Amino acid sequence: MVESPFLSILGLAAVVLLVVVTGGIGYLTLADWRDRRRLEQEKRETRRSTPKRR
């Protein structure tokens, strides 16, 4: 059985797209985690710096 060059290119394109999409999802997940961590840290700093009212 002879493998056609079209199927080889199509398979390679599928693997490349899979890697790109997986990398994009990883990047977005990391960015979201960093943003949440930064916001929580800002909230903690704001709570410490505001004087308590009596």
C-alpha cells in the first residue's frame, strides 16, 4: 500500500494545529491564573491599607 503525499501533509498539518491549539489553551490558562493571583493580592493589600472605621 502506497501512502499518498496528500495524507502525509494532512497528518502533519493536524499535528501542528493540535500543538498550536494546545499551546494557546495553556497560555490562556496561565494568563488567567496570573490575573486571578494578582487581583487577590491587590485585594489583600487594599484591605491592609484602608483604616478601619469605628
